[in-house]
Amino acid sequence: MKCIYCGEEIKEGCIYCSACGKEAQIVPDYNEFEDDYINGLVGRDTDTRRISQNELSEAEEQKKKKEKAELKARKEQQKKIIIISSIVISVTVIVLIFAIISTVKKRQANSFDYQLSQAEKAVEASDIDNAIMYYENALNLDRDNIKVRYSLADIYMDQNDTESALILYQEIINLDSTQIDSYRNIISIYEDDGNYEAIAELAATVKDADILALFDEYIVDSPIFSIDGGNYDSEISVELETDSPSSVVYYTLDGSDPVTSGDVYEEEIEFKEEGTYTVKAVTKSDKGLYSDVVSQKYKIEFKVPDTPVVTPDGGTLTSADVITIEVPEGCVAYYTWDSSDPNISSEQYVDGIAAPEGNNVLSVVIYNPSIEKFSDVYRVRFEYYN
């Protein structure tokens, strides 16, 4: 069947022409006897056909517009796809660049040489904050590096941050106890702060002779005792000596701390009485530094005079011979003839004793007045008859 408007073949079952879009009119198969009739109809309906042609043109115009719109939509879609693809590619490239930069930075962050070179450049540029940051990063990568610590300490010293510099110098000598420059710098910092005790404490940890020489003016020698401690049976005098004429010596006799409660030593210490004495002494330098406290223990227990020696040593006398007594130096002899114990109220021996007549007992004692001690009593019997 054909469309009556455009003459195109209409598929079976379709009610609209696929070419012109008009409603299909059923046209019977061609019949030559009816052809004239049809032509007549067509001729009579010229206006109608003319209208149909206009409608056909309008349908074609609509179709072209539709195709043009579809083409434009496809182009717009393609353009969007291109733009989106470009954006995705750009983002991918940017992410890749950032990944590369991040990798490079990470490698640099883990590179000791890079951190050190950056720190040195920052120092040359007087960029102190970044110099400190890079040096600290370098130390985090090499914890035992002494060179970096010196460089960082120099910066802190220039900034008058002596506390931070001091920490670094102490770390250096902990890593290597032969670093004499660190000791010298530590001493200088403590000296400026007047912290002489810290200098003395540091000196106590030093074993190297060359380094120890740095502390000579800060090391205070302890006092020297003229007499060593021990047991003594007579009076003694103890002197305390110091090598530094500008130093002062403090001492105590009861074992207490001479730093806090000591007396200034000015003259020799005399022990004239019996007893036990613990002498502690310390030297204080003109810088206010104290030496180690030294001590000596003295026990004074005076010796009892020896038993008297009497001549002759008792017996029968044929004459009133003179009896003699040996008296030690600094002592006195006392005697009795009535067997009583002699004391300082008894007869004092001077120069010989005449034996009385009869059978008598001579009692003799030696007395040391400086220590107030008596010897044992010596008794001896004499017989003399005139």
C-alpha cells in the first residue's frame, strides 16, 4: 500500500506514513479501470494536494531541525566528554606531580647530607630559624653526630641562649669525654653565671689530665692536718694548713659539718684534756668554692705516771741512809711513813728522805699536775735502829 500524499510505500500494519508522517489512507492495489477515476479525483482535489505538499515540506523541515538538534546534542555531549577527560587527565597529572614532589621531599627529609647542607645555607643567609630546624633534623637522623651539635651550639651561643647550648655541650662530652672544647665552653657558661659549684662537680667527673688542667683555679684543695688522728697519752696541738693563701679554713671539733657550722681556723688547735675529738675541716676559696671535707679523730687519754722507783728498795738499814725517789719531769712525788696512801697533802719529796728509827713502811706516789693523775702507790718496808 502507498501513501496517498507522498506516494511512498507504507509498511503493512502502519497507520502513519514513515516518510511524510500523514495518516495512511488505504489505497487498493492498482486497477487500470480505476486509474481515470483516481486521476479525476486528484484533479478535482488540486487545492487539497497543494495543501498536502505544504504539510510535507513542513514535516521535512521539522525532521531536519530534529536531526540538527540531535547532532548539536551529540556534539555537546562529545565536548563534555572531552572536557571531563581533560580534567581527569589534568588531575591525574597534578596528583602524579605531587606524588613525585612528596617522594623527593621524603627522601630529602631522610637525607642527613641534605639537611646539613640546607642548615649551612641557612646560616650563610642568616636565616637562624631554618638553620636550627635543619640542624635538628640532621640530629634526628644521626643522633651521635658531634659536629652538628657544635654548629647548633654556636648558633645558640650567638643568640645568648646559653641554656640550650649548655645541653648540647654536655651531650658532646657524654658522647666523647675527650672533647676539651666542650669542657672549656661549659666552664665559661658556668663562670658567667657564677655557678662555681657546678664547675667543681664537673671537675670531679674528669679523668683526663689535660682536661683536668682547665679546672685548676676552680679546684680547692682540702686542708692538711699536721698530726694524723689516733690515740695520744699527752697533750697535742694540731695545725691545719692550706696551699692557697687567699683561702679560708673552717673546722669543727664535734664532728659536725664545717661548711655550715665551722669556726674560722686562725691558730693551732690544742687538746689539753682527755677525750675523743673528731676534727672536720674544709677550705673555702675566694670564689666561694669549698673543698672536700676532711676529718681526723683524736683520742686523748693521758698516761698514768709510772710506779715510783725508790732507792734502796727496802730492807734493813745500818745507818740513817738517805732514801731517794726518781721523779719524772713535770711530776711531783709524795710520801708517807704510816702506811696511808699519799696525796697532794702529804709530804712532798724534794731531795732525799732520812729513814726514821724502827720498822716502818714507806708509801710513795708520783703525781702529774698537768693531767691531774697519780701513779700507783708504791710501798716498801725499812728497818732502822740507831
